[in-house]
Amino acid sequence: MAHLFSPIKIKNKEIKNRIVMPPMVYFGCAGDDGFVTEKHVRHYEARAKGGTGLIVVEAACVTRDGRLSSDQLGIWSDDHIKGLEQLVRVCHNYGATVLIQIHHAGLKTPRNVAEVAFAPSQHSDDTDRPVRELTIEEIKAIQNDFIKAAQRAQEAGFDGIEFHGAHGYLISQFASPITNRRTDQYGGSLENRMRFVVEIIQQLKDMVDEDFIIGYRMGGNEPTLENGIQIAKILEAAGVDLLHVSSGISSPDYPQPEVPEGFPENSIVYCGTQIKSRVNIPVIVVNGIRTPQQAEYLIENNLADMVAVGRGLLVDPDWADKAKHGSQIVPCQQCKRCLWYTDPNKCPAIN
Ligand SMILES: Cc1cc2nc3c(=O)[nH]c(=O)nc-3n(C[C@H](O)[C@H](O)[C@H](O)COP(=O)(O)O)c2cc1C
């Protein structure tokens, strides 16, 4: 496991190994106010104590009416900073580097959060709540919400932030031609569709400390791998320091990237490795990586700079240390839909 346990430097920060805890909402933990709870603190402390090199704290919403659920962590107010500081402290205590993912759900905002969901374009989905196209003024306001959220993250002591630009949430909705049908400067060409987030990044870079890491979680298939590669290059040019490649918005109109024969992982990881080979900034790959051997292979063969282990770290907080010492890791049982989305107490791997 020599490669997996080699340090990596991002900006001025040395991360002690290549293992990443990807952002995962700890459902049922925060209340409607979005404050950090004692349960959150213990959750992240355990993964830091277990040797994880980089922890990306779960999606925290930049505005109350853009949450993905009514129990999502918040970073929309200065009042959140105090609780967030505790997460940073426990992670740093055990030598982990820690970012926080900043997020807006856009058209995925449920009715119990907002009567109307906002999106780049008018959209009809299978829910009964209306979706409204954002005006330019509203776009500017949400951009400002992201900037303020990142500043709060810095104030709380985080080593950086990660934009949630994947999984069909607001930033991904702007980037994707499937959901962005605007005809102004925020729609049309890929450059225009990326303008929403590029403007945020450019402003942010002038405001935060020089060694504050600006990470970005993107869809490798947004909606194609070719588009994903272009997105990664735009982000690199805009000054993003770290890419985390997950999935974007898929549609039957766009063929999914095919994994070449012999490639040992799924298409999401494949997209990550392809993007890694096209940019000069570090890339995290994720999805379905469960064993230290899988992770070591990806780093050793220079297919990725870092490897995220999501559900694996939910079921075994000591995943990293056990990988280092060759001890038995508690295996995720890969339920059809992870029970941590509804009730972690029902996770069969740990109950
Ligand atoms: C309960 C749960 C919550 C999640 N929350 C987030 C999130 O807040 N932000 C995000 O980008 N991805 C989220 N994800 C996706 C994970 O970060 C990860 O990409 C996914 O679990 C696949 O990786 P794995 O196979 O290693 O688990 C979540 C996944 C789970 C299981």
C-alpha cells in the first residue's frame, strides 16, 4: 500500500495519504436550522481518527431555500460557523485535512423546503411543485451566497471547500445542456453554461487565503465524457485546485461512456481516470471502491491522485488504518439503495 499511503501536496498543504472520505449527508442528524450536532462531530472525528487523509464534509447548503432536504447541514448564516469549527477541530486533531462541500439543490429542492424550486431553465419534473427559471438578479444573489459560504468555511478553519457541481444539483444543472436551455450569457455554449460557477470561482480566488483549497466535484459524464473533459479543462483554467469526478445528469439521448475491456472499475471511475490524464491538477476518483487493493492499483498506475471511499467509510471508520496494517475491514454490503439515505441504524453491515 506504499502508493496509497504516500503524502500529496495541494497548494501548501500536505495531505498525509491518498484516501478521501467523500461528502455524504448524514441524514437525520441536523435539524431544520442546519446546525452541526454532537452526532456530526463524533461521526467525522471517528473517520479522522481512523486515518483518513482528506475528509470532505457533507453537502452544506448556501441558502435555506436551496436545501436538498429539511435536515441538511447549513452554511448560509454566520451562526453556523461555531458548529462547523468543531468539525474542523476534531479532524485536525487527528491529522486529517478537511474541506466542506458547498451546495444548492436548484430544481431538486423539495416542496417541504421551498414552495418553488429555482433552476437555470423552466423545467417540468415528476413532482407537483413548480420550478421557475432564475432571473439574472437571482443568479447574482446565489453566486454571492456561494462566495459567502466559502468565506464562512475559511473562517471556521476549513482547509478549503468543494463545489457540489455533480449529481444534477444547481451547478450541474447550469453545466448540463439537458437542464440549461437559457438563451442569455448563462446558457448555450459550454463556456456560457459554465459561466455561473466560473464567475464564483474567479471572485472567490481574490478573497480567500492563498493556500485555501478550491475543490470541485463534477460529473465526468455531463452528459458525455467528452463534455466532462472540457468542463475539467475550463475549471483548471479558472483556478480550481482539486477535481473530484463523480456522475452528472444522464439522459437516454446521450450514450454513457463505455469502459474499455480490462479496466477494473465502473464507468464513473473510468471517467475520472480519463479526466486525470487530461489535466494537470490532482483528481480524486470515486464510486464502488471498497478494497485497499482497488485503491492502491489506481494510485500506483497513476490513474488517479486520490481515491474516495464513501460507503466503505460509513461502515468502517477505521478503513484507512486497517488498509495500512492489513487488518480485516468491515465490508459494505452494497444494498440496492444505501440505507444511510434513510436510516443509518438499519445499515446491515454494522447492525
Ligand atoms: C448516504 C449518502 C449521502 C451522500 N451525500 C452526498 C453529498 O452530500 N454530496 C455528494 O457529492 N455526494 C453524496 N453522496 C455520494 C457519495 O459521495 C459517493 O459518491 C457515493 O456513495 C459513491 O461512492 P462509494 O461507492 O464509495 O460509496 C452520498 C452517498 C451516500 C451513500
